[in-house]
Amino acid sequence: MSMLPGNPQHAEVNVTPLIDVLLVLLIIFMVMPRPQRGEEAEVPQPSQQSVVVVPEPEIVIHLSYSGEGAKPGLKINQQEVRWQVLEGTLQKIFENRIDRVAFLKGDSEIDYEYVAQVIDISHHAGVSRLGLLGAKD
């Protein structure tokens, strides 16, 4: 085999046997049954008894203006509460509750000092989240 200009050599790979093997393997894997993956599981079904979920009422702490220089009045859900027993009352309310959320509402004349005190007392009593409510228009 000489390197003549009129007789160039071409090195080509014969891929026909490779394609034949590939098609045979493809058919074999298509025909074979696939193995089961995982385990059989029994999904729990809901009970036949109806479960009634009673929503817990919201806890609203209201600061009402009592005059210039006086501590504001406190109410928890429209019940009067003294400042000295606020923490204990909130602890009793939230000891068996799942959600520890309360709301704080105050008159516009209230000094921020008292709002901060109620927030601090509420967190010490076990309230995890305290929302601030604005005045209604």
C-alpha cells in the first residue's frame, strides 16, 4: 500500500456490529420485567369518627387611656385585669394552649412605655408572638 495521490487511504470504523449489539441489548431490557422497588406499605386511613376541632379564641390585651400621668387600664378579652396580676393571668391562659399568640390593642393616647411593658410581661408569661392592632377607622 503505497501513498499515491490517486489512492488515498481512509480509516473508517465499522460500527454495524456495535449497533447490532446495542439493539439486541435494548430489546432485552425492554422485554425483561422490572423488579419491584421498595416495600408494600399500608397507608393509615382516617377514622370513621368525625373529629371536631374547636378553634381557640383570640387573646386581645387592651390598654385603655386613664388620664394624664396615670397608668392605663388593662383588659384581656373585655375583662378588667390589674397590672400586678397580668403575668400570672397570661400564664394561666396560655398554659394549655397550642398557639401562643396574643394581640395588643391600645388607645392612641397611651405612652409607648406602657406598650413596651405589656410586650415584656407577655413574653415572660409564655406568649411567643404578639401582634399589634391599630385603631379602627
